[in-house]
Amino acid sequence: AARAATRNPPNAMASRGSSSGSWVAMCILGACILLPYNALLTAQPYFEDHAFKGMGFPFTSMLIYSGFLSTSQVLLTFGGEALMLRTRMKAAFASALLVCLLLVLWAVLTRQTAHSSALYGLTLATLAVLALSNSLMQTAVLGVAGAIGPEMSAAVMVGLGFCGLVILGTSLLVQAIESALGVDEATAMQA
């Protein structure tokens, strides 16, 4: 009993019950970090096959997203003290909502207008904002998790992995439904 008390002081044992909720919350935040990136990956075939046919959207969109994400993360790493974590999270959530609305708008407009090159530029600019938003969120969540301790950092990492599995499962489910309904690429492109 003395050894157990030494390894697990009373405060640590008492806080374990309340930390499980925190662990789950950090896990969910970890999953949310990757959702914008996975949404972009999931939407690329639509934009390439329908909205911006032959314009190299998958390559260009990943170049824009990765470039802005990496640059902003470097800037936040070395000068991020100017932005409080709370400010980062508020900006990240607000800009993520704005990006979602804009991407839906651009997708709808590409079906109704012939100005695909202008919408292509607007979509790429929106992806740059998405990268900045995701950078703010990543640095804030990982910063908070690191400040709380290794258990919370592990929770964020579990959330990151879980998000990837959910997206993979969703993709496989969509492919199975398309296959069951007899929807092939040619049929999908006519829709």
C-alpha cells in the first residue's frame, strides 16, 4: 500500500476520475484538427472532375494548403506568443466556419457559371485561409495539451489517428454504396 501511495499520490488518484473527461475532450479536439484537411482530400475528386476539370486542382490545392500551413506554423512557433491560445481558438473556429460556407458557395457556383478560372482562384484563396485556420487550431490544441501533460498530448494523438480512421471508413462506405447502386465514374461525371 505504501508503494502504491508513492507511485500514485492522493491528489493524482483523486484527479483521475475528472481527467478522463479531459482526456476525451482532448481526443475530440485532436480529431477536429484533421477534419479540415480530410475534408479537402475528400472534396478534391469533385473539384477535379466537375468544377475545375483539367486544371490540376489536387496538386495545386495541396501545394497552396501545405505551403500556407507550414509557413504559418513556423511563424506561430517563433512568434506565437503575440496570440493568446484563446484568441487562436476563436479565430480558428470562426475562420473554419467561414471556409466551410465559402467552399459550399464555390461548389454551387461552379455548377451555375462558366467563370471557372475566377472561382478556381477564389477556391485556392479559401484553401489558404483554411490552412491558416488549421495552423491556428493545431498550435493552440497541441500547446494546451503539452502544457497539461503527456496524457493530454497522447489523447490528441489518439484523436488524430481516430479522425483518419473515420475518414477512411467513410470513403470505403461511399465507394461500397456507389458500387451497390451501380454508380461508376462516367455516371458520376454526368450528374
